Amino acid sequence: MRWRPAPIEAMNRHQATAPPAKAMPGVRKLSTKIISVLLIFFVIALTAIGVTLSISWQLEGSAAAINDTGGLRIRTYRIAHQLARADTEMRDPAAFSAMLREELEGIETILRSLAEGDPKRPLFVPQDRGIPEDVVRFTDFWTSRIRPVLFVLITDPNPGILRRTMRDMDRNVRTFVDSVNAVVFKMEQSHVRKLNILRASQGLLIVLALMGTAILIRFFYSLVVRPVNELNKGMRRMELEDFTVRVPILTQDEFGELSEGFNKMAAHLQDLYATLEERVSDKTQSLTAKNRELEILYATSGFLHEPHDIDSLCRGFLEHVQTTLGAAASSVRLLDPDSENLYLTVSDGLDETFLDREAVLSCGSCLCTEAARRNLTVLVDVARPDAPMKMDTCRLAGFQAVSVATITANKRPIGVFNLYFTDPRPLDASDELLLGTLGQLLGTAIESLRLQAHTRELAVFEERNLIARELHDSIAQALAFLNLQVQLLEQALETGDTEEMNGIVTMIRQGVQESYDDVRELMVHFRARVEQQDLDAAIEAALGRLAQQTGISTHFDVQGDGAPLEAETETQLLYIVLEALSNVRKHAKARSVTVRLRRSMEGLTVTIRDDGIGFDESNASPDEQQLHIGLEIMRERAMRIGGRFAVRSSRGRGSEIRLEIPRTHEETN
């Protein structure tokens, strides 16, 4: 479903006619209402159940009372029957007396239970219709009229006494039984009435249950179902993008608060939707500007990482920035830290007059120098009357606005670059940040070129020092020796000593040959370069030349594997090996030499071992002092590549040179 915006006028009209949200001064929690209603119904139900239980308990007690009262009649008739039989035939007076005593005790027990009641059975005498008074009356009648006679017969079961009391006994028994019958009838009527009350209570409970269910349904419909339905309807209309929907506030509780919140949300969404197109347009423009800035930074950064000299770097930088930002002209000025002057290095679109006047800017003479000193990025509208007088050259050249951005390296100003516009141009915070970032990129690139040039100068200087030392230690010494021999030859010529002249000429010939050999060795040494992954072949070739020139037995042992080192590191390592082999040729007088190369994940180790005469560092001869100079050269080269250099030697036991280059050093470099 497409999101089609409704007309703004219709939205505003509907919003104006929509009922305002009701205020909710006293919000009562929905949970409190529900719990209160449920507690009321619980109390009513509990009371009704308690009433029915009490009535049923009383019915059970009255039923027991009716049963026991009816038992009085049976026992009384049984006593009367036994007395009638005993009048005609009394065979066993003791048994007759025991029978009377048992019946009498049973009647006495029933009378006591009727008088006192028994909650455990339960047994209760109904308290209505004068039943308790009737029970008291026939109990008194029993106690006063019948029981004394029975006590006499139990004590003395004499037939004569029995005959004298029979007539009164019959009349008293009938009177007593009639009283009991009347009480039983009343108890039955009371029992029936209570049964009717119990049935009425149960019917009332059914009515209460039906009414309670209806009330609860109505209650929950009003408090829960209806508000939820209204909210659901509102949500469905909002899904259809009808943000003018409002829901009525039906209750003063949580659902009321929810409805009020829904209405506020709908109103907020309606306002947002009304200005959505404008917001999207603003965000689109903002994103377009950000993308443009990123494109400028990306293109400029890519160009600055290409190899250039400083002038071509600045010129290409100006082409990118000037074209992208729509400037009419541009320039780069670099700062001389000694004189604090800005020198115009590269420009584009500026005429000769402007270049002559702005070629050198002294401190404080222009806004550019102030921006460089204070590390600022500014845009000046030079056409305004209140523009700084120091911008006269720009104004005369026809420019309306000029931006000045400081070129920095390591937070240190090294110059400024300018953009010249022929129309007024505002500068906001994003433009200021962009120009400042471009200045940092250019400054970093310029500083990197300067550092590279300085590094190359240092490398050339160090290499020249090493070459000078090697020339001094080899050819210079030989030339000094030849100069001395030529002087001796001149003296021998003056004296005409032919034998001495022949000896001097022989020594001169040997010196020239040694110098020639040294020159060839130095030429090979200086030309030696190691291609990537070709260090083994270079060392093996050097050992082959040594064996060919001197006849020394050579051995080359390579173990392990690993990534190659940097080309410069391997070149310096080869120089160290060549210098060590040169020392073996010149000084060691060895028969064999062994070079071991070990590669591992930790780095590379080279060991040069010979079986020559060795030397003692503490007591060195002049020839050994020359050897020490060569060792010092090797140690300096090892330090340049971050290696560890060690020498072990003793007279008559040969020498060993060991060089270790850790790979961690290469990674950090």
C-alpha cells in the first residue's frame, strides 16, 4: 500500500473539529476497580454460602432432635409394655429391674441431650414454635410423675406395688407420649420451614450468580473490552495512514491514560506528516552535501597518496578542490619558519600583477598570515565596505569572496591555501570543517614528502660515510704505501742502486695489483643489490667468487623457511656478509669458511665461521686494527637494520660473526 499524503487543509479541518482530549483530574486505577468488584462479589457469595451452611447444619441438628424425641415414645411404650406383662407374669424380678433401669437410663440420656444439645453430632432442639418450652414441660412431667414410680419398681419389683401403680402409670405414659408427639410434630414443621428457607437460599444463590455474571460481563465490557475495541479501531485507521483519528476517553483509569496518549501520538504524527516532505527535502540536501564532502575528501586523499613532488602535489590538490568547490582561482602558500613569511608556491587562475604583489607575505601584512599564525579557517567577503584593508589586492583583482584555510602537519601550521570566488559565498560550519580537513590532508602529504626527502638525504649521507671509510681503509692505505715506495724509488734512482730499484718496483707492482683487486671488490660490493627472495643466491655467488679468487673452501648451509625481509634489509645484510668474507680473504689466512642462514617465524640469523688464525681484541696488531675497522662498519650496518651483531674469536681458533634480525623489527618498520 502506497503512502499517499492527505491534503493538509483536510487534516487541519478534521483536527479542528476533533473533540479535545478530556482532562483526567482523578485517575482511578483499573486494577483497583476490578479487585473491588471481585471482593464485593466474593463477600456476597461467601455470606450466602455461610447462610446455607448454617441452615443445613441446623437442619441436621433438628433431624437428630426429631429422631431422639421419637425414641422417647418407643422407649416409653416399651416400659409400659413390660409393666403390663410384669403385672400378669413376673418370673425374674432381677431381670425385670435391670430392664427398667436400662430403659430409664436411655430416656434420661435423650432428655439430657434435648435439654443441652450436642454440637458434635450435631443435635439441636428448634428454637421456634415454643418447642424448647414444650420439651421442658414433658421433661418436668417425666421427672415428677413417671421417673419416681420407676425408681420404686427398680428398687423393689413387688407385684403388689406394681398393681397399685399401673392405673396411674398408664394414664401418665399416655399423657407423656401425647406431649412428645406434639413436640415431634412441631419439630417436623420447623424442619420443613428450614428446608424451605434452604431451598429459597439456594434459589437466591442462583439468582445472585446470574446477576453477578451479568454485572461482571457489563463491568468488564465497560472497563476493558470497549476501550480495547476503540483503541483497536484507532490503530486500524492509523494503519490506513489516517492520522486524523482520535479515540474517545471512556474511563478515568489506565485505559483512559492510554487513549489520551494515543490521541497525543496521533496529533504528533499528523504534525510530522504535514511537514514530512519538507523534512525529507532538508535531509536530502544535507545528505547530498555530506556525500559531496566525502567525494571531495576521498578524491583528494587518493590523489595525495600518489607519488609527487611538492609543487605537483600542491598543483593537483588545487585542481581537485577548485573544480569541486567552484572557485575561480586558487593558491598555495608555504610558511618559512625562520622568517615567518608566506611564499606563494603554486597558483591557478591568478594574473601576473596579483602574483607579483602577493609572492611574499610578511607576518601581519595580510589575513593569510594571521590565519596561518592562529591556525584558522575563514571566508572573507572582500566586496563589503567593512572588509579588511589588507584584502585590497583580492578586491582589485575582482574577487568577491576569499577563503583562507591553514595547512597543518602534526597540529603545526606550515602554510595556507586560498580559494578565490567571483560571487559572494557564505561559509557555514560544514564548509569550515571541510576546508580545515583538506588543509590537514595537504599538510600531512607535504610533510610526508619532506620526511621522505630527508630520509633519502640521511641514507645517502650514511652510505657516503661507509664508502669513505671503506675507501680509506683499503685504497687510501694502498695509495699511501705506493706514494712512499715512489719516494724510495726516486732516492734509489738518484743513488743508482739497481738492486734496490728492482725491489721497490716489485713492491710497487704488488701494491698496484692489490689496489686493483680492492677496487674491483669495492665495485662489486657497491653494486650488490638483492632482489626479493634472492638473498640465498647472492650469498652463494659471493662464496663462489671467494673460492675462485683465493682457493678457500666454502660451504653454504640454509635451513628453515619464512617470509622474505624488506629489500633494503636484505641488501644491508648482504653487505655485512661481503665485508665479513673480505676480512677472511685479507686477514684470516683460513682454509675454509662456512656461512649458515637460518629462517624462522621469529626472524633471520646469519653465521660466518672460518678456521683462520683468529685475533685478540685486547692486543691487536696493525693488521688486526684494520680488521677491527671492518668489524665496526659491519656493526653500524647491523644497527641500521635493527639487528644484533656479535663477534667471537681467539688466536689460532678462527673467528665467528653472528647477525640476528628479528622479524618483529621488520613488522614495526
